[in-house]
Amino acid sequence: MRSLAQSTTSFENAIVKSIEGYDGYQSPNARSVTDRRLRDYLMNSLKNIQQELTRLEPKINQDKHHEISEAFHHLISSLKIIIQSMRNPSYSNSSFFRKVKLSPGVLNQIYDFDSHLVDQVDIFFDELNALNQTGDDSEIEDILKHLFDLIDRLNQTVSEREFLILADEQ
């Protein structure tokens, strides 16, 4: 069984490879910068996803059902809400960013959340590619449902990460 320190290091290393300037949360001086880099990466990725959905909607919606058009609008609206919550997080003045040392458990959870967020965005891009290549109505509906599930998971992960940062106030 891997130790908590090994697990934390592997999560951190995986994210460092994905996000330029991601320096981890070990040092109080790096925490705010790392958090900002993560949020910028996620916001830019989600904006690209939002733009791609906006671009795909007319192409896919030709002679399709009204439900598909509504699904696109709901997906785009949901992405806007997540992007806004990342732009202005509720935890920006949390003591999490000033503590000299964070517990290994908290660090591990933060890296786990960060890793999941990056993975979820990658999966979202994969689903967009599948959506771009399909013409079958039932497959389009299945992909759109999966995109809604991804948004729900993304939102849940963002919320749990925020709660963890805010709960680490002692």
C-alpha cells in the first residue's frame, strides 16, 4: 500500500505535467498562485468547451428535435455558471492560503480534487469529439446526457474542493 506522501506526490506530479505554472500547495507562497493557475486552466478549457458547443449546436440541430436545442442551451448555461464560480471562488480569503503547513490528508484531498477536475475536463473534450462525429439522434441524446453528468460531477468536485479549503480554517 502506498503512503499518503507518495499518493500526494503522484497527484501533484500528474497535474504539474498538465498545467503550466502549477507548483503545488506545499508552500504558502505558492498556494494562491497554484490555485489561480488551476482555475485559469479550468476556466479556459471550459470556455473552449462552451464555444465548441455553441459552434456544434446549429450543425447538429439541423432537422433535429427541439429537445436537443434546449439541451445545448442548458449545457452552455451550466458551463457559464461553473466558469463564474471558478472566477470568483468563495474561499479566496481562506486561511488555507496562509498556513505554514497543511496536513498531509488535506494536501492529498486537494491534489485528488485537482486531478479529478483536470480529468473531467479531458473527458468533456473527448465527448465533444464524439458529438462532432455523430449524426445518429439517439447517440447525440446519449452524449448530451453524458455531458450533463460530467457537468454535475465537475460542479460537485468544485464544491467539495471549496468546502475542503474553507473547512481548513483552524
